[in-house]
Amino acid sequence: MRTIALHGFTGEGADFADLRSHLPAAADFLAPDLPGHGARRGLRQVDDYSLAAHLKIIDEVVGDQEGVTVIGYSMGGRLALHWALANPTRWRRLILIGASPGLITAEERAERQLADAALATFLRTQGLAAFYKYWHHQPMLRTFFQGDSPARDALVARRAANAPEALALSLETVGNGSLPSLWERLGELRSPVDLVTGEADPKFTALARRMGEKIPRVRLSVVEGAGHAVHLERSGDLATLMGF
């Protein structure tokens, strides 16, 4: 069975390398780079960043496989939800890490769009170093970025190669304020859904509990000693949760 892993904002498919190391060598595991990230950081046309463009990449990676497992972290989790709802017969399991189904009201989405637009402007005018000084020091990410480790150093080096304009376009097109709310559609998810959060990420843990009230076949897992990025901080625990 194929497993697809979708990274978060500022990340890339390589972020799942440590998780992949905990899986059997023969596991069919693919982690594509999404628009504006990794091998796709050079995209410049707004159409390349549309929701449809993201879903097309997922379609291409899934290929002719049926019954796939889709892992999505943060932004990737949001995109995984959109893809799963558009393709209800093509997946057998969703594993959503620190994910949100969007903002419920138009007012919330408009406020978030303004915040994302401000971040995009900051990226374009101040550059990556200044942006990461803010982004990597958010409370939910501190458990990963506050120390030194080979995994952290490798990730920071990869992110240093990102392009400010590409990240800005990603924020402006598939940021949480730009996509429609999926809260009222969570009941359509008929196959099993795992909602995974870190114990040091209370915001998304509370959000997962609210989501769990609407999803028919759901399991909530709160991972000890982790913040928002469970796949980076506790990849072995995540592999165990996946059944490996």
C-alpha cells in the first residue's frame, strides 16, 4: 500500500526522511515537494500555487494506486483534507499532524489573509533570515528548534535554500485564510482518520479534539515530548502509530 506524505509551510519532502528510516525498506513511501518548496521553489506563476495545482501534484504521486494512506503535516494536512474530500474512494487512511480544516467564518478568514499578506511582505522585504527568526521561535515549534541536533541542522540548511518570493506566494494562495473552511464536511470522511498532535502544542491539540467530534472514525494521539512538528521530533513514535 502506498503512503503519501505532505510537508508543511517552509518544508519539503525531505523532512520525512527520518520517518522513512523507521519504516520497512520495501515500504512504498513518497513525499513530494509542494509548490514553492524544495525542487518546486523556483515556480513564479500564481497559477502554479493554486489549490488545484497542489491537488494535481497529489494526484500524480498517488497515480493509479487505490487505498493509499495520506500523511499531512500542518499546511500539508490542510491539503490532504481537501484531496481526501475530493477523492473519497482513493484513500484508506488519513494521518493529520497539527492540521486544521480551516477557519469557520468569513471574518476569521479575512483577518488571517491580512496577517498572511503581512508575512508575505515581510518575506519579500526582509528576507529569509529575519523571517525564520520569527517563524522558528513560535511557541509550538520551540521544542524542535531550541536545541542543536543533526536533524535540526540539516533542516535549517535545507530551509536556507528557500526563495522568499516562493514562500510568499504559498502563503498568499494556500494559507489558512485563503482556502475555504472544511469544518462542515468533516463528517464526509468515512475511512479512518488519525489526528496527531504534540503535548507542547495545546492550540492544535484543542483543535484536534474539536475536529474529532465531527469525524466518524477518528483517533486522537497526543505525543509526549513533542510540539507542532511531531514527524520531526518523534518520528519513531509516529511510525509506531502508523503500525510499523
